[in-house]
Amino acid sequence: MGFAEGNQTEAVPIRLLSDPTMQGIHRSLVISSLNRILQGIEAKVLMEQLAGLAEGSTGLGLGMEEEEIPKDIRVFSEVAEEPVSRDSSSHAMPTSVQQNMPGWSLFAMFFLVIPLSVTFIKEKQQGSFQRLKSMPVSPWLLIGGKIIPYFIINQLQFVSMMLVGIYLMPLMGGDLLNIGNSPASIAILTVSASFAAIGYGLMVATFCRTSEQATTFGGTSVIIFGALGGIMVPKFVMPPFLQKLTAISPMSWGLEGFFDIFVRNGNVRDILPESFMLLTFASVCLSVAAWRFKTT
């Protein structure tokens, strides 16, 4: 009766969806735990069906017809890790190229804090800074003149790194850099990260008085951002408390955005949160730099 009906029903498939950047060992633990939970549910359903059959009989198991005896007590199909294809249309786990190419591109963008701030300080020491301030123009216009050349440099750096990943790395025996299917997302995220890096560099430049200060503080802070942001060590191999600290690094925001595009095949909508955080960071840094530019 209950079991006879159950025998005609196929096992319920369970599919596990996980972040592609999750470590394989963590995914295996989740799959193992989920299968044990499903086995417990199956055992409970079996006992309920046995109790229902025994309730209408003269004794436990008596009166059960042969066709009522369950031949397959599994009501769920076992959860298994699906094989992952790394071709151009489907790739789940980030390769070393997908981790390092965007990561070190972001690091190079932010490392422009040193030449930018040193140039700014030299202008102050040589008197060019005072002559610029004496001009009847907005501080934003003067800052914009410094943003444009470094913005172009950042874009050229990023494009060069991507070309290396696409064309040069396979020739050297490495993996091909798969850049996803949304060039617009890459452009938006790259522009946002570039503004964030330039804004931070200008802010550091307005607070430092000597080239040595700018070089020491700027270089050290960028290295810290890179270490916390998952550039030097992938985020998923960090201890849990360090993974939480990555949220304070703008490089982490950019890297997660590139993972959304390269690894998760995301589109413009998927990278909007990271782009918004980078642009907010850039706005704050540029506002502080403009205020310091005007008051010093």
C-alpha cells in the first residue's frame, strides 16, 4: 500500500549549489553531512510506513502482501560532487591564472601611490604646487589633471596583464585566462578600481611632507591591502578571522568582482556591489585630497 506506491516513485534528486571558490575539502564535508541527514529522513519515513502497515494487521509484519514489502527504501538520490568542466563555457574553480592575473593587476594599480605621491611632493618642494593653487580654478580641476594620466596608465597595465594571461601563459604551459562573457563588467570594474587606487594615492600625497614618508607609508599600506585582500594568499586558504578582515581591503572588493566575472560567469548586475564600494572609497579619498589641497 504505502510502500507499493513508494516503489513506483523515483528517488528525489538533491543538487548542492556552492560557491566555485570554496575549497574541495569543505564541499566534501558538506556533501557527507547532507547525505547523513537525508539517510536519517529516509529511515524515519520507512519506520512511519512500517508502523502504518502493522497497525492494520493482526501482528507485526502479518498480513503484508509480498508487493507491499519495500524493495528500495531510499527516497532521495545520494548527493555527489558533480564533475567540473574547465572549458570555455563552464569553469567553476578558479585557476592560478584567474587568481593571480586580476589580483596582481589590482596590486599594480594601487602601487601607483608611490610615483603619484612622490611627484606631488616634488611639485610642492619646487614651488609648482603654489603656482597651481594661485590659479583661479577649482581644486577639483587641478586634481583631475593628475587623475587622467595615471588613469590611462592603470588601464594599459590591466590590458597588458590580461593579454599575458590569454596569449602568453598558455604558451608557457600555464592555464588559459578565461575572462567570462561580459566585457562591460570588466570595463566597469577596472574603471572603479582605477579611481579607487588613484584617489587613495592622492590622499596619501596630500598628507605626506617628504618623499620618504610617501614611499614608506604608501608602499607599506598597499602591501597590507594586498595581503589582506587575498592577492598574496588566496582568501579561501586564510583562517576564518583573516577572511573577515579582508572586507576592509579595497583590493578584496576588486578581486571578488573579477571572480564574479571570470569564475562565476557574472554580468554587470553581479559586480555592481563591488564597483559601488570601490567608487565610494574613491569619492571619500578624492574629497579628502581636495580638502587638503585647498587648505595646505
